Amino acid sequence: MQEQNRTDKNILKKGLKKLAICLILMFLGPTLLHLTLNNDDKPLYIPLLITSIIICISAVIMLFLGLNTIMDSMFKRKK
């Protein structure tokens, strides 16, 4: 008999939480970057620019991790 593949709901919830964090970062990063690039004469230009770039990169990383976690929950890939 074949065992039915079922989605692990706890791992799926973790993946959806990561995607929710990614969604927040996807709006926050480019908005902060736009505000920073429009005000390049301010004294906090360089720290805000670095922070906004880090937020944008972390959004992409969280997207990859969230999708990877969701795929793990669906296809039962054990680590």
C-alpha cells in the first residue's frame, strides 16, 4: 500500500510567516530606498542607503526561504 502524501501544516505555517515577513520587507525596502535617493543632501544619506539595500536583499532571501519551506511541507523533504 502506498502512503498518502499530506502537507505538514506546521511547516506550512512557518513558510507562510516567512512570506508575510517578505511582503513587509518588499514594501519597506524600495520605499526607504526611494526616500533616501530623493534626499541625497541629508547627513544620514549613506546609513539609510545601506539600510535600505540590506532590507531589499533580505526581502529576496526571505522569499526564497519561505518558498523553500512551503515546498518542504508539501513534498516531505526531510533535513
